[in-house]
Amino acid sequence: MELRMRKEDWLFLVACLGIGILAVEAFTWGRIGISYFVFIAAFYSVFFWRFRGFQFRHQRLGWLVLGAIWLLSASYFLFDSDVFYGLNILAIPALVVFHIALITGPKQAHWAHPVFLIYILKRIGASIAYNTAVARLFGRIAIRKTGGGKGVVAKKVLIGAVISLPVLAVVLNLLISADSQFERILSGFPDWFSIDGEMVFRIVASLIYTFAFFGYLQINLKRRLEIQQLKSGGPSGVVDPVTALTVLIILDAVYVLFVAVQFKYFFSGTLGEEFTYAEYARRGFFELVFVSLINLSVTIFVLTFSKIGGQRLWRTVQGALSILVVATGVILTSAFMRLMMYEAAYGFTFTRVLVHSFMIFLLVIFCYTFAKIWLARLSLLHFYFISALVFYTAINIVGVDKIVVERNLDRFEETGKIDLHYLAYMSDAGTLGLIKLYREQPETPGLRGLLLEKKKSLPESERWQSYNLTREKAKEALKQLQFD
């Protein structure tokens, strides 16, 4: 790729360098907090500056995805959940890559089809090729600045040094294993030149971030790859409707019998003599897993790949699918009630509340799938993606930890039962809940000791990158807490 860069391209490269340095500052100084939100704000400021005047595509979905990105990045500042902390490190970059490819791609892009994933991968590959061309351009500039002959020699020396690196790594490992004195000498090598290893790492990381941003955004700006129009029929018509109907009738018979025999058992609110609460809840959870993986998959497969034969036959298939979805809804409701009973007996945890919310999400999914059975024009993948994005963003923003704490405190007022150790080690929201409980009922056994331990372990100070609203509230509340 022969590359020529204009003045604006050079300015954008400098801006990307600034964003790359900010990324290193935001993500490599310990626990991430407000720094993620600051980085996203700076990144999209540069993005919209560079793409000013650009005709964006899929703007309604684009604004939805962008809103999700902003809210997820803000969750690092607002809440302190270890689960979402890890998940969002992967989710936010994936959404940013998807968002940019979506709004800068061709108008006919089928974003809810696997072909769009191939399109994104091509964009990433093209950005790597673009950066390679930028490196060649830098090489040509260096040769011109140093003189042609010297530049060629320097290039050959550099190639020889790169080729020697694998051999050198093997030889050094062998020599280090053979002589401990030699190992000590080499371990002090950075000190010979007063090299700061951490500084070297940050410089390299900043350059990697810089060219990752620069290459990907430049490619999306300069080259709008076209996606071939998919045939309207797609892969449908693979499964014969009679075969599909046979499978559905067998499944429906099993589910209808299962629900009919145990309907009173499901919704009576009592346990069988042979079950404990833990066994009852676990069985409900596995029902949820199997229902979501099997019944939803079967429904989607039949709707996508079945031939639409005669009108009467297809109506029968639709009826069988409807029975499957309704039976699934009954079983999901049963699982939901089982978990409520388990929470009433043993309290609320992050996992149990998350599973509860996921059950509600699945019920919404099945309601839409039921509508899709009778309304062929509806798109499943569009709805699944948008609803999953909204659901995931919502559970990040509502503060699941805070809900867990509040429900456990309410349960304590009603029953006098509470798991103090779980609240103490779940997150800073749990700490705030314990402080609230101590102020209201300081005589609660074991509570004073837990809070004393937490107060003694308070860190002296944190970098601005790690600033978190919930964590700061907990710190201030612990500092102000007075023990008799």
C-alpha cells in the first residue's frame, strides 16, 4: 500500500498519540475508576472531530450503542462490582469497534447477520495493513533525512538485528541457566543505562494504542468496504415442515405432561418432603438453563430453516411452536418462584438477583419469539441484540450490589437474619449497608468487629484514575464512624 498523508492526517496522528497516552494513564495505574469515562469522552471527541461532515449510517442503532458505551464506562465511576468490572473491560472495546464499523459502514450492511462480523474483521485487517504502510512511510522519510546510502545500511542493520532476536533469546536462556553470576549481571542490564523499565513499557503501550486507534479510524474514514447484498431467502428451507412438526409434537407432549402433572407442585409455594430449599432452587435453575438452551434454540431453528409448505401444515407448525413457548414460560415462572423461596430462606446474593433479572429477560425474549411465530416480518436477531444490549446496560446501571444490600437489610428487619460476612466482602456497597445497620442497631453480633477491620485496612490514598463514587462514600463513612 503506497501511502500519502496530508496535513490533517498528521494532525489526527498526533491526536491519536494523545489518546494513546491517555489510555495508558487510564488503564495501567491500578484499579480503573473514573478514568474509563474520561478516556471514552476524549476518544469520541477525537472521533467526531475527525469524522466531521461524514455521513453516518444506522444512526438510530448507533446512538443506542453509543449510549450503552457511555453508561457502561460511567459504571466504573458510579459502582464497584467486581463481576461487571471484569466483563466491561471486554464488552466496552467490543461495542466501540462494533459502533464505529456500524455507523461508518455501507448503507446496506446487515449488522444483525454473521457477514457483518466478517466485515469488522476485514476492517481490523485493513487497519493493520494501513499501519504497515505508515511504517514504510516513516522509513522513507528517515532515509531521506539521513541520506540514501546511510539509510539503506541502517535498514539492513535493523533487519539483521530483528532476525538475530530469536537465536539470541535461546542462547541467553541457556547461558543464564548455566551460570548464576551471568544471570545476575544480565538482570542489572537496565541499570547500566539508567533505563526505567516501567517507562519503557508505557512508551511501547502508548504507541500500540496510538496506531491501533489511528489505523482503525483512518480505514473506516477512507475506505468504505461494500458488503454484498444477501439473498432474501437466506438459508431457509433446509428442514422439511413435517419433520419439524414431528419433533415439536414430541417435545410439546413431554412439556405439557410435565406441567400438567406438577402444576400444583410448581405454584403451591411449598416443598416436597424429599427436597431441601437448596435442591429445590438448584433444580429450578437447571430448568432455566435447559429451557433457554434447548427450547429457544429449537424455536429459532424451526423458524429460520423450515420450509413453508402448505398453509394448513405451516399453521400446525406455528401452533406447535406456540405450545412450546407457552410451556417454557410456565417452567420459567416456576423457576422464578423457586428462587424467590430460596432467597426468603437464605437471603439475597449478587448471583441470585442476577439470575432473577436474567429470568425476566428470558421471559421478554420468549414473548417476542411467540409474536415472531405468527408475524413472519419480525426480525429475531435485531430484537435479541437490542434487548440484550439494553438489559446488560441496565443491570450495570441499576446497581445490583446496592439492591442486594437493601433487600438483605429489609429481610433483617422482618426476620432478624442476615449474613454479615457476605455483605462485608461483596463490595463497597456492602460496607455502606453494614455502616447503616451499625448506626441503627450497633448491638448486632459481629458487626462492630467487621467494621473495625475494614476501617483499619483503609488505603491512605489512590490515584485519580481509580476514583469511584461508591468506594469514596464507603471510605468517608468509615472514617466518620465512631466506636464506643
